[in-house]
Amino acid sequence: MSLFGIRSFVKTYASPQSVELPLKDKTSLSLADLVEKKVPQLKNGTYDLMAPSLFNGDLQTMYAAGSFDNINQIYYGRRLVYWDDGSVVSVDYPIERPTNKADWEEQIKYSPLDNTPPFPPRLRYLRPEEINKIQNPSESAADKPLLVLLHGLSGGSHESYIRSVVDQISQPEYGFDCVVLNSRGCARTPITTPQLFCGIWTDDIRRFIRLLRKEQPANRRIYLVGFSLGASILANFLGQEGETARDPEARIDAAMIIANPWDLSHSNQYLCTSFMGRNVYNPVMGKNLLRLLKNHHKTLEQDPLFNYENRKKVKNISDFDTYFTAPLFGFDTAKDYYRNASSVHRLMTIRVPTVIINALDDPIVHKDCIPYAEVQKNPYVVLATTSLGGHIGWFQSGGKRWYPKTISNVFKVFDDLVDHEKGTPLVKVERPHRQLVNSDRLVK
């Protein structure tokens, strides 16, 4: 199949023993059939027309790097969540658009911090009374599903690919609430302990899901979606949780993994050897990470393994992972980090109904990284590949993105049809016995 043109074909993959989901009408439907028969965009063999001027993955990817500030203008209220070790993450909730500029300028004056970092566009801090309402929702909140979004490398809630999904799924026809979890230091989140994030650092999403389950009504449906590195973190987290993600205090009702670099070592090699990867994507991502270091280096220097002078050696993301990610997270080398953090290792232990989408022409996630074989052995996952789309591009003819409605339709189908009170059946996944020497989870 050609990886350029305007027709983007969908192909789906699933286990022959795809898990049977209980439906509200007292029947059941396999996860594979639910996706293919109830979500038109993911029907095997269907196609959509992509933008004629963006006829390959590089053009789609480079166009997607724009801010698109004139559309999907989501306003956010930020909540800082402090963990027991003194670290902090920020979570951003969509809020109503201010009635006028004067009201907005008054609202952004409030800050819980002494030295407030510059605000991302259309964001303010939530006041204590607003946070109190989030922490103590009315029972009616149980009727409205909640979607948690994880952004990509050094991104945040302000990214256009995040805003487009939030805007779509918040519309009355879907009716979801949303919250974006920003990775440490991202989107102008202060860093209070000497630690950044990486592809296998999953404790922040783990803690946040448990916090949500404490705060929200017990029967509220909570869904997750991750993009790019956020997809990698999500896949690692779901695999590490395994059956725990079914427990009441940690329950996740369904998830989607979008544009995930399943094999970080392979993706890194591709970025280092392809012309566009070597000269465009790799340097740009390294530069974005250096900007993150510049904003937070004073706190990070509390870690004796952090050497800010090494920033001068960083020309691309590979260098950054060599001099910062690997030593700060206890890996011998960047390659050691890539091998251990690759989420393909944890796909087989996912026990939450999960839909995966990857584009075959993604210039950052090579098509050879896509885990076809593992998907067809795990009854809890379904994979949909598209022949076109680039890296979180998928711009259609007319300029709209393909995936916001696709993602929204997947979660609406789960929410409208699946009987979550009965829960997803626990299916035995046959696997060869493997002796693990120690825990797979990264802790510090």
C-alpha cells in the first residue's frame, strides 16, 4: 500500500478471542466488533480523504506542528496537585470562555504561587472554591463521563492536538468532561523536586487516577487517552497495572493509545538515520527539551547526577537522553533507557479495553514498530492502522483533523453501549511462563 496520496485506508487487528463486553441491552459484543461495527471511522477497509496538499507523513507532521491558535480555543483552569514527597503536577480543566477581556484579566490575577510562571494561552489558576467543587462533586457528576488526556513530549494542555479532542468530545452530542494531566515541568508547571519525566515514569498518572477515584462518585466512568510520548506512558502504565486497573480504587473503563512509539530504540534509530529525522524532528525535539531544562534547572540541580553544563552537548533528543534522561532515571545509557522503557514490553499485560491507532507513514514512529503480533494475542486491545496521517496529523480534505471525532466516537460507544457496572470480564491470557528477576515498575 502506498504511503502517499489522499486516501487513507484503515486496517484493524484484534485477537480471535477478543474480550466479550457486557452491553446495557443485556447482550454482549466483542471488543473487536464493538470498534469495527459501531465506530464507522475504524471499520476495516474504510478510508477517509486526507488533505491533497499534505500527501505524505512528513507534510502532515510538519503542518501539525502549527499552533492553530484561531481554532479550538479552549480556556483552562489549572489545579496544582502536590504528592506526599513534595512534588507537584498540574491538571488543567476546561472552563467557560470569559465574557470579555476585562473579566479574563481580572481572573488571571489570582495565583497560589509566589512567583507565577508565565501563563500558557487561555489558562488561569482555579480558586480554592473552584477546586473544592472538583474535589466534592455532586452525585449528578456520576452521569457524565470523564476523559483524562496525556500530551506528548514537552507539550501540555495548550497543544492543538489536545485542544481539538477536548473541543470535540465536550460538545453536547458527546457530553464528556475532560482534564489534562501535564507532565512534570511541562506547560509552565513548577518543579518542586529534582525530577523530570520520561516514557516509563508512570507514578504521576497512577497517583492521579487513584486521586480521581477518591474524589469522584464510585460509578463515574473514567477514560484515558494518550498521544505520542503520553501514549507510551499510558501504555506502560496500563501494562504495569494489569488487573489492578479493574479495582474500584483504580478503575479505568477504557483507553486509547494514539501515535505511540512502541519501540523507543527502533524509533530513535529511525530518527537518527532518516533525512527528516536527523535534520528536523530530532533537533527540534532536543531544543524543546532544552527549553524545559532552562526553566527548571535550579531545582533539578539538587540532584547530584544533574549536570546543567551538559546542555551544551545536546544537539538532539538522543543527546538529551544520554546526558539527562538516562542518568537521572538510573539507566546506563540512552539505549538502555529506550530498551527498558519501550511500551511494547507491557502491551501483553493490559487488561483494560484499549483501542490503538497508528499511522503507517508516521515519520517519528516507524511502521515496523507497530506491535501487530502482540495485539493479536491480547483480547483486551484492538489496533487500527491508517495508511496516511503522519505523526498526530491526520488532516483531512478541508483542513479538519480525522482523529478528534474518531476518538470521541470510540469513547461515546463505550459509554453509551457498555454496561460498566458489570465490568469487563476477566479473560485468561495464555502466555509462556517467564521468570522476572525484579519488579518492572520504575521507582525512585
